[in-house]
Amino acid sequence: MKLTINRKEWLRGEGNDKSKLLRSTDGKRCCIGILAQTLGIEDSKIKDLSGVGQIEDPRWPEWCTEMITDADRKSQDIGLAYQFNDSQVLTDEQRETGLSEVFARNDIQVEFTDGVDLEDGPEVEIIQRERIIRLENILKDCLPFLVPGSKVYRNTVRLIGGSDA
């Protein structure tokens, strides 16, 4: 089996308390959430869940559902996959190497890709303009809390296109 992990959609390195199989706030998935998608497991079953133990579905490979207390190395692989995926200290290169080894032990070949980012599409100019407008509004909201004449105040005024008179 082949598993393609698009780095732009891959939720990783944020710690296990923020990791989800499918995080509804931004649509990102941990590596096991990407595996679930590849297996055809519905998003509604995995949305905002932290692990496979909360889902009963026959499509999960056995190594994903076995208890970690089992002495068999493969039974520990689901825990290792979560650890590699969620670690806040690993580099992406270390994370990808570790996950590739875990998945390979379970007959899954992983390919990491950079995928297609929305920023590469024709809507980029509109999206950038909307982001600038949102940032300007945030800065305008902060202005009353800054000390007039300070460097931060002057830079904020400059960024929102006003004058520091």
C-alpha cells in the first residue's frame, strides 16, 4: 500500500494535545488521519478525534488498533507513529524518516510531497489583499493601546497607511 502525505495538509509537530486525526478548525490531518482518508474512512468518523481507539472501523490495519502493552513490536507502532508525528522537538526530516520506518514495517510505503498550495493558484492576489485588509484592521484596533510617539506606534501607523502627526 502507498500513503502520500502532503506536507501542506499534514498536521505535525504541535504536540499531542493539539493533534487530531482531522482538525476541523483548519482541515489538517495527522499522519494517521491521512491514513484514514487513504483507507476510505469517512471524515465524519475521525473529525476532532485524537486517536484510532475512539473509532470502530474494520478498515483500520491491525497494527493501528492493537494495544501498546502487547510485546509484539508492531503493536507499538501506532504509538510510535503518534510520537513521531506530534513531537515538538524533531525536525521534519527526522519525523519523516521515523514515520517512513514505522509504516514500512507495516507494509505501507510513504511518500511525502509538497502538494499544491492555494497560494500557487489564480486567487493569490485576492487572498493576499484580504489578508492585508485583515491585518490593517487588527493593527487599527491595537492603536489605542500603544504609546503615541513610540517606535511601535509610529511603525503601526506607517503599516496601516496613516500619518503620525
